[in-house]
Amino acid sequence: MEQIAVRDLKICCRSVGNGDPIVLIMGFTANMDWWDQEFIDALSGKHHVLMFDNRGSGRTIAPDEGTFTCEMFADDTIALMDAKGIGQANILGMSMGGLIAQELAIKYPERINNLILACTFCGGQHMIQASDEVMKIMTDRSGGLDGLFDRTLKLMFTKEFLETNEDYVENFKERYLRAPISAANAVRQFIACAKADTFDRLPEIKNPTLIAAGTDDPLIPPQNSLILAKRIPGAKLIEYKGCSHGFISQARDAFIKDLLGFISFNTIDK
């Protein structure tokens, strides 16, 4: 890992592998430790993978004052790419990271080869909201880190997955506890998501776009991915049956195959 001074930040990041770059953008309250190592290994076998902690997350050092926006997160990402000498990259954004990726594609289309939007949404009045019960779970900060982790599991994965993957849960908890977000920064990230709205601008996205989601996602209902697919010209939508918000882990092998195939096809097609 390294910390790179860009804008008003010191962004903590990690690079692995060689080849066509792919930049991974994590979601709400998460940091780069949340990516499964098996997923990173598969990508880095073919690509130069850059992952990092967003503004306010993990080990990235950000000012204590001020508000966050998804456009600000996008500008941070471009500044990091500049610092790492990456002119163009494939961009994969998960959840809040998908909102950031949309802003990137709209504001910096020339910096993106392929756009991958995972379990995400457009924001604003056109998005499909999670249920009141899910929102209550999401905003509950009681019980310390153990309580937060237990609630995160329920939103990220299906009951069946958790019951049959105890080793994965144990490993994920170890990663979850390494560099948890502060309560104040969680609020700032939540407000950034709540204010985001790309719906009217989505047709401006011209980059090859893959949209992926789990069919049983309670946090970002899969109808949101259908909205994105209808609004982004030529977008391809893949749904993973029986998977929740963390479908990248639940359907890892299938998603890796679909992701690498999509990038390879569009790279050859250029």
C-alpha cells in the first residue's frame, strides 16, 4: 500500500498486476480491503489493478470539515489516476462506487475504456428505494463494530450464503475490522449518495457499459440496474440469480468470466 498526495487528500491505494488498467471503486463506508483477494487475483492475472480507499474511508486522509459529493469522489479518482500515470482505464464501481463511476463517465469519458456498474443506482426521484426496514438497518450505528458488521452481513449476503460459507464470513470480518470508517465520515458519504442524481445525464454515457446486479439485493433493489440499462445507450445488463448486494463474492466465478469477457470483447472491437 502507498499514500499519494492529491488535491486535499492523501489517498491510500494499492496496485497489482500488469496490462490494461482496471480501477476499482468501492461503495458506501467500504474500503479496498472489502474486495475479495480471489477476485483481485483473477483480475490481476490479466490487468493492472488499482484499488484505493475513497475520501473519508479506510486509510485515506481527508479534511475533517466540509461535505462530500459523488462528483468530488470522481475528481479524486481522476487525480489518483493522473498521479499513477494512468491515462485511460476500465472502471468498475460497486454500489456508491457505481455512482462515482457514472460521474466519471459523464465528466471524463475520454479517461474510460469500459464502464462496469455493479449493484448501483442513478439516485434522485427515479431510483427505487430500499424498504423502510432495510434503511433502518443501514442507518443503525448501535452495538459498536460487531453490531455494524452483523447488520452489514444481512444486507450484503443471502441467509443461505452465510450459512454455507462460514470461512468466508470469518475472513470478511477480519478485513472489515482493519480500517473502519468513522461515524462522521459515514454520514458525509450517506449524504453524498442521497444527493446524487445522474438520471437525466445517463444518455450522455457513450463508453461500453456492463451493468451487473444480484436478483435478491435488498439494499439496492435490482430494478435500479434495469433503469440504468434502459438509460445508457447500448448497455449490457447481467443479473445473478439468487444473489444479494455482495453478488461479486456470491457469484465470483461467473462474474469474473462475464467481466473479463466484456472487457476483452470491447478491447478487441476497438
